[in-house]
Amino acid sequence: MTVAGLLLTPGFGGNRDSPALVAVEAAVAPLPVLRLDLPKTAAPAIAAVRAQAEAFASSLGVGTEALVLGGRSFGGRMCSMAVAQGLPAAGLVLLSYPLHPPGRPDQLRTAHLPDLRVPVLAVSGTTDPFGSPDELAAHLSVIPGPVSTVFLPGPHQPTSHTAVAAAVRDWLSTLA
């Protein structure tokens, strides 16, 4: 199935105009992109992802299974939780996935990952305190769908929005 659109969500405390999300939208043009803000708690954020994905898909004349969902940190995690809870999607883009709080590798945010049966792209910084490349690769290995990882220089926000956007654009081209 051809990807019909990309829904992007910001990190915690960020907004739809975050530079990384704007860069991704520009890089994937002319693919339709919906950047949205999220509530700051999980249950309302997951509900918002579901409602916005359904409305966006409807506006494009497709089902949500034709959309790729994702975003930065908290936003990507909320999208992955919505998909794990049964929201159909063509794939997930996890930018700087917050595997655990900084300095707290015992507090993993991975319980839902085995329920992700879609292609997943994870793009993270090489010095991300929310999860090192080795930690991320190890924990994402429980996802039954195909997982691609890209590690870029930088912390939780890789230093080049252009490189993040290029990674997303290139990965999306493999789904068509």
C-alpha cells in the first residue's frame, strides 16, 4: 500500500511547529503531513492521536492504515501506544524515542513495544540520555515488525534537523 500521509506530533512541552517536525514536513513534500499538538498526559494524548489520525485519513479518502504516525520523544511514544492499542497504521516514525527517563534505565517505557506489528523507524542522537544507541537497539528488538534505526550526532535532539528529515524521507520511500 502506498503511504497517503504522515501525522507528526511534538515532544513533551513542544508544539506542532517544532523545528524537527517542520523539517520533516518539508523533506517529505508533496506527501500530505499533519503536524499537531498533544495534551500533556498519556490517555488524552493517545485519544487525540487516534481522533486526529482518523480525521486526517478521512480527509485524504483513506483509512488510517494508509498513514504513517510518529513524532518526537513523547509524541512518538504516544503514537506508538495508539498503534499498540489497535490503531491501524502503515508505520511509525519514532524521533528521539524516550526509552527511559535520563539516568533511570530501570524505568523502561517498553511494555507496549511487542504489540507493534508495523514497520518502525527510530532516529536518535548518539548521546541521547533517554536511551543510548545500544539500549535502543536492544529494546526495539522486541518489536515484531521491521525496525530501522538511524543514529545521528547529538543528544536527545540530534544536532541536524536536516539529517533527521532526510532519514524519515529515505525510510518512507522504502514503504511505497
